[in-house]
Amino acid sequence: AYVEAAGAGAWSYSAIGGLHRQSSHDLDSDGWIDTPAYDRWTVRPRLFWDGVDGGRAYFTLGAMGEARVGGTVTGRAAPDGRPFPQAQDSRRLDAGLVSETPVNLGVLHLRASAVTQKHEHLYGDAQEDDRHRTLFAEASFSGRSEATSWLAGVAIQRDDYRNQAFPAFDYAFETPAVFAQVEHDVNLDLTLA
């Protein structure tokens, strides 16, 4: 389902959501589910702002939940004589921001995003739960003077992973960055950067 509308003044919004379902199938009747069953829901609202001074911004949130089931068919067993379920429950949340704000000497640009995803895995009797997370932020400033344009900024990203059953695989990385670029239009056919 999708909806959009203009709000008050410079604001507008949209939202999309969905419900999805798939049945399991044992295609060769061997007691093992070849195509897993799942139930999934999604939702994503978005908010837009267009200022009178040329500034603008975009905000979004997202969420998803899914339950997926496979493994042996109910009433059937693996070669060891026991049922072997395979299941995964997933939850995902994310958010994002992009904005541009004109200031005296140029334009201030901001970008940020965050996502977290959790899984609850079941392999037979073994439960393996994990979480993935990424955070990102960037701020930059751009401007132009006659035939010369420039951009400079900073950014940082953090990625981490946690596994309850196997903590030896946990990790966390942070990546900072500084960047700059200058371009000069020599003529209509040549730009130096």
C-alpha cells in the first residue's frame, strides 16, 4: 500500500507498507522443505521539507519483520530419525536523513543513516542469534566562485556484529574520513579537478 500527501507549508510525506506470505513446498516429496514458508511485513514512512531559502531535507524510517520456516516437513524426519527444523526470525529497523542548507559562503550538506538487523536462527536443536548494525554520518560544505567549485567534509561509519552462540566472530569497525575536492572550468570542454 502506498500513500502520499502535501502537508502544511513546506512539508510533504509518503508512506509505503506491505504484507507478504509464501507457503512451504516439498517439491520432490522427500520430507525436506525445498521452498521455505515465510510471513513478512514492511513499513517505510518518508518526510520531505522544501524551504523558501533553497534548503531541503529528507527523512525516512523503515521497519521489517519476517518469520521463515524450512527444514523437515511436519511428521517427517532427517536421516538420524529426528525432525530437523530450520527457521529464521528477522527484525530490521533503519533511519536516514539528507539535508542541504544554504549559508553565506555556500551550502551545508548533512547525511546520516542507521540500520540494525537481528536474526533468531534455529538449526535443529541449535539456536544461533545475531545482530548486525551500521551507523553513518557525514557533514560537508560546498561552494562556487565563478568558474571554480569546491567541496570539503568529514564522515564516519561504524559497523558491528554480535553473535550470542559464537562470540569469537563478533567485530566492530570504525572508519573516519576527511575529503576535499576542487574543480575549475577552464572552458566549456575542459574541467580540471
